[in-house]
Amino acid sequence: MTPEGAPAHQLLTLPNLITLARLASVPATIWLILHHRLDIAFLLFLAAGLSDALDGWLARYTNSRSAIGALLDPVADKALLISVYVTLAAMGVLPDWLAILVVFRDVVIVGGLLLLWMLGARTAIKPLYISKLNTAMQLILAGFALFHAGFGVELHLPLLVLIWLTAATTLWSGLAYVLAAGHRLKAPPT
């Protein structure tokens, strides 16, 4: 939904610039984690999360939504989440199997979309409710793990609960997308 008279590809809107800044924060966040500055990485991750809420609100409030922004926003979110999960797993803060699961789910979804596209099944990307819940769980866990490790706060039981909840929603979400794609392939062409 782009504003009347504005091109769908308009890049330099304030919400898009905020999203680009969030995308640019990914390498800095990873560098901070690798250099054992998880406290500052937590603050940068928190700022990125707040910027995600801000750019969405600004796009709606100023009616400056664009097709590029609609694509750029989830790319920035996934780049940050996947990078943080893989790095935290490499540092031993999160279990490696969870990082693999998170990455694999996204690879399956993107691969499935590419397969559907190659088979001629054009499909709009519509996030499922469980996918939104999964993204929220992934964000909460990543922030919690950064806070836990960065500030040395002993919160092992809540961290363990969040790990298993995130794993469950990641599996559930991935399965839901696979089943939805299967239904699309079975459905007669319109």
C-alpha cells in the first residue's frame, strides 16, 4: 500500500532510512558480540527493536509506505535475528541446535517460496499468526540472552524456558508454512 502519487519504489523515506540504519547495525552488533561486549550489543539490539516499531508507525502515520519498505523491513529483521542467533551460538550463549533450527526454518520458507515461484504458483507473502508469535519469541530470547550474558544476570531457568518456547514456535511456524505451501500446490489453478 503506497501513498497516492508516491512511487512504489521510493527508497529515501524516513521509515526506509530507519530500516536501513537497522540493517547497518547488524555488523556492529555481531562485532560487539564477538568482542565480548554483549552489554553494548544488547543496547544496540534493543535500539534496533525500537527502530522496527518506530519505522512501521512512521510509515503508517506519515502515509509513506512503499513496496521497498515492505521488502526491506523483514530483510533487516531476519538479518539481525539470524546473525545474532548464529553468533550467540558460536559464543556458547545459545545452544547451537537452536541457531541451526532458526536458520533452517528460514531457508525452508525462502526455498519453498522460490520453488512455488518456479512452479508458477505466484503467492503473496502473508505472515501467519504463529510466524508472528515465533518472531516475537525469537526477538525476546535474543534480547534476553544478550542481557543475561552481557550484564552477568543469573537467569538460567527463564533463559531455558525461552529457549524451549522459541524452539517450539520455530518448529510449529516452519511446519505451518510447509503445510500451507502443500495446500497451494494441491489447489487447482485459478
